[in-house]
Amino acid sequence: MKAEQTLRSTGRREPDLSDLTETLPPGFPEGVLPDGELVNAIRRAWITADDEIPEASIQPASLDLRLGATAHRLRSSFLPGSKTVHSRLGEHQIGPEIPLSGDGAVLERNRPYLIRLMERMNLPPRLSARANPKSSTGRLDIFTRVVVDNGTGFDEIPENYSGPVYLEVVSRSFTVQVKEGLSLNQVRLVHGDKKVTNVELQRKHARSPLLYSPGIGNQPADVFKGVFLTVDLLGDADGRVGYRAKKNSALLDLSREREYRAEDFWEPVESIQGHRLILEPEEFYLLVSSERVAVNEDLAAELAAYDPTSGELRTHYAGFFDPGFGYPPTDESAGSRAVLEVRAHDVPFALEHGQRIARLEFETMAKPPTKLYGPGIGSSYQNQELWLSKHFQSQRAREPLPKPKDQMPLFPE
């Protein structure tokens, strides 16, 4: 084992927790555990795995979770309630187990699959976990959520939980190929409840801006009643305001980066007169925020729907913003824009430029992380504009995406 690349875990065997008396020490600060404490959690066997946990899995405020060896095709999603996931699986599984070793397997569109993750949780008292899809997962319209034994809700792992962790995966737009060891989601460990109130948010924003207004310059935005993001429908120099996923596209292998041509999977979207956009029902769009976000080293953020009760619009899939996203500001720019994953339900939905579409909720870090989000640790979306996921060539080259053949090209020759 190379110490700089992997961390010791207990291996495939079920860990013996009879002597595991160590818990968070008295006086340990509340908040999201940073990378250094995630390392300690692994060493204390609060997180174990089928093999060594790569150091690359540890982000400033989260841990990437990896797909296990087999997938189960489901006829429906489910929660286990008072039972284990394994005991309920037979009621919902269709066909035999699907091996994910080697080249992996193809997951059909709009079919739920359940995959046991390589990581296992053995959480002590006062420490819970919360999961979210990774940014690249959400940008591909892949819906994921964590399920645990005796669970009555998704993506939440309660304190004192000891057992396996499963991931439900539904690819909505693309047929995808996945394999063992691939990371589609991530988890945060949280001690207590250290949500930042609006009053605290204003104080922190005054010291180090968390949100910058649209336009040129580093002008902080108003956060008097919270950190809200609005949608940018002015478009770039070519009039493009977003992307819409194509139907019936080719297979997308999620283990390949910078591999695919964007035009094979996406079509550009322009706003109509008055900088408006009509979202077609059940179509998937990638849009971008007008504002730019900066998450400094003592905070972690999560994107939430502005009005989740409306029922007409889902405005995010992947929501974690780690410390360092869009931070620190430079002379040229401050903050990074947020890419918004949007789907309208049931009926067409009209968006106006500058309309509020999501909000950021902030939590205090229990301790400062030893590293921040950014290219120095391999982060893909620092200083982003309207960017596709890391699987596409245009992400690197910033190439324009051609319009469909029945439209004029974005760049006339």
C-alpha cells in the first residue's frame, strides 16, 4: 500500500465493533467534518470499505462513495422501513444480479437499480451522515439516493447506524455504463446541527462575500433574507442560455472523461423574446445562475430548491458546495457560477431572466479543512460558467455546441 494514495480500512470482513468505544471527544465543535476528520473517521472504523479507501475519495468536506460489485434491477423504488434492505430486495428485484466488475454493465434509461456501495458506516453517537449526488452525476440527469437498513427516508444516515449503504440509481436521459469502484455520490459527516442563521450569514457575508452580483466587477450581492440564486437567461455571446438533453443518444460510459462530443448528447437552448424560456415537461435542462458563489474555508453549502412545494419544477440534483468553491476571489473574477439542473413536471413551465430558482443553505465546518475545492485537488468545476460534465470534450476546449441542423449555426462561417 502507498500511504500517500490510500487509507487503511478494515477490508471486506464485517468489522468487530465490540471494542469500538471511541466517540467524538467532549467539546468537539459542531458542524460538517472536514477532510482531516474524515481521515480520522476511517482510522477509527466509523467508515470501512471492501478495500483500501483512496485518498482521492476524500474531499474538503465530503467523501466520495464507490459502487460495489453487483447491481439489482428493480421494478420500483422502495424504503425498507423496519427491515433490512437485503430482506426487502426480493420483493422488488427483477432478474438476476448484474455484475459490475471488469467492464461493468449498462443501466437502462428510467429503470431503477440498487447497488450496494463499497463503503459501510459504523457511526458513533452524535455523528450522522447526509448524502448527495456528485456534480458530474447530476449534470447527466442521473438521479441517485442513498438507502440504509431500517431507513424511512433517503440520503440520511442516522447516528449510531452500523451497516451497509446502498445507492439507488436512475438514469433519466442517457443509457449509461457503470462499473465497480466508480463514484456517483458523496457523503458528509455532520456533528450536531450547525446551520448558519440569516443573521450569522449577513455577518459572514460582510467579512468575506458569499455571493456576487451579476455583471462585471466583484460587487457583493444582497443576502438580507438568504442566499438566493436567480437564473441567467441573457445568454452568452452566441445567445445560448443552456443545454437540453437529447433523447435516444448513444451509450455513455461514466468511467471515461473528456471522451464524448457534446453535440451527440446535447442541444443548445436559447431564450425567446424578453429573455424567457419555456421548459417542456419532463425534458432535462442545464442552466446557469446569474450570481457567482464563493464558499470560504469555514463553511460548507448545499443547494436547495427555492420553493419545493410548487411541484412543477425540480431545480437541482447535486447540491454540495465544498469549502473553496469560487474562493478566494481574484482581481479578474470573484466566485463561480452554479450550474442548475432543471426539470419541469406535468406542464410547460415559464422561466424569466432573473427569476429566483434555488437557494444556498450554509453550515459551519467543525474545523477548517486542510485543502480547499479547486484544480489543486483535481476539482472539475472551479471558475465555471455554463459547463457540461467532465465526460465531454467541450468542457476542456470550451467549444461552442452546434445547433440542430434545422437552425442557423452559432458561429456562422
